[in-house]
Amino acid sequence: QKEVEQNSGPLSVPEGAIASLNCTYSDRGSQSFFWYRQYSGKSPELIMSIYSNGDKEDGRFTAQLNKASQYVSLLIRDSQPSDSATYLCAVRTSGGFKTIFGAGTRLFVKA
Amino acid sequence: GAGVSQSPSNKVTEKGKDVELRCDPISGHTALYWYRQSLGQGLEFLIYFQGNSAPDKSGLPSDRFSAERTGGSVSTLTIQRTQQEDSAVYLCASSPGTEETQYFGPGTRLLVL
């Protein structure tokens, strides 16, 4: 079992729709969770971080965390073509600062 | 302000040669990470430096890989006797240490022929 798992996609949504990206992790002691966005040929950039169970909203983005289910998700409301990218889920393992990234989900937003 | 810089941006080498990849973190950032990203894949953790603490080398794939960080700033990742499977983009990231956001450099694209 991979430490951080994501559906590779591609996930295709129409402009204006909600895009839902999911991630599961194996280290039950993990406390820090991140979503990065990576455009083709570019480096990852942080979108959201979340540390507590529940929802965290930032503009059109909402991160959701359920530690009991070892599940973290990212919702993108009113999706725009500029949101088309690969979204990487990252989990900081317990006991240190090592961060494990998922393989990423490719999102396409159709105009 | 200046972000994380990496050099070279591209490196083509022959199998069996040694290569050195350089990372200049954001000034004042105490934490520095190296990752490897193969085509179409996620980021593979290689090594982590935090201040003067011993680095976390648990992600280095073999003893051909090593990294050092001099003076708590610049870091060099060295790959000895390169193999074709080492071809990838090598990404460096830094963080302030008290925060957990990682700021990534542009990467070095390594091609081993």
C-alpha cells in the first residue's frame, strides 16, 4: 500500500462546476496535510494546509480532513479553466518533517 | 524577493558519470528538502535538512546518492555513477522552519544517456 494515494485521473469538469479531489494516507499518526497545485512543466505551489478534522475554506478552495478515516479532500468551487493542473496531496509523517506526496490527480476544467 | 534557485536547469550526462545539483534556498529558511519527480509521477522524498540537526536521509534510493548543506544554506545533491533510471526532475524546496509551507525551486532536469 502506498503511503499517500490519489486517483490519478484525469478528472474532467465543466467550467463553473465543483471539482472534488480525494486522498488517503496510511500513517495514522500524521498531523499535517497539504494540497499543492502543479502546472505542466512548473514546480508545485501550496494551495491549502489543514491540521484539524473538519473543513477549512480559502476562497474557492475547501480542504476537508477526517483523521479517523485517514482521508483528506480538496473541493474547488466555480472551477475555472485556469484551475487545470495536477493537484498533489502531501502528508507530513509522524515524528518528523518528512513529507510524502501522492502521485497527483490531473484536473481538466472545460470552458 | 528571491525565491529558491537551482542549477543547472538542465543536465545531460552519460551513464556512469557523476553529477552535482545545487540548491540555493530562500534566505533565512532553515529547512531544505530534496525531491525527485519522474515523468508523470508524484514527488519522491529524498532528503531533509533542518538547521544543525542530522539530516533525514531515509528517502535516498541508493548509496550513489548523497547530499550536503554547507553553512546552513546552499545544498548540493550528488549522484555518483549515474544510471538511466536516475533521469528525472530534481526539485529542491525550503521552508522557514517554524512554518510548514515548502517553497519549491524550478528544478533541475537530469537526463542520463
